[in-house]
Amino acid sequence: MIFPAVWRILPGPAWLRVLFVLLIIAAVVGALFQWVYPWFSVTFDIEEASVEAVP
């Protein structure tokens, strides 16, 4: 699993490792909202998609 590998790599006591993991998660989420999701929206034009009801 990836989490035990990341846990072993991080320095310091457990509370500092938890802080690092939270910062890493926040950075990944921030990068997704800043660059990945806008690029995906423009590239695949998902705003124009619609679903019609079938009678």
C-alpha cells in the first residue's frame, strides 16, 4: 500500500507525520481545484452535456 510507504518516509514523531500527511492532502486537493479540474472542464466541455427524459 502507498500509505505505509509514505508513513515510513516522513520524518519526525507521529504527530508531525500526521501534520505532514494533512498538508500533503491539502496540497493535492488544492492542485486539483487550481489546475486539473479547470483543464478537464475546458478540454472535455462537460458543461454542455444534458440528459433528456424519455417518455
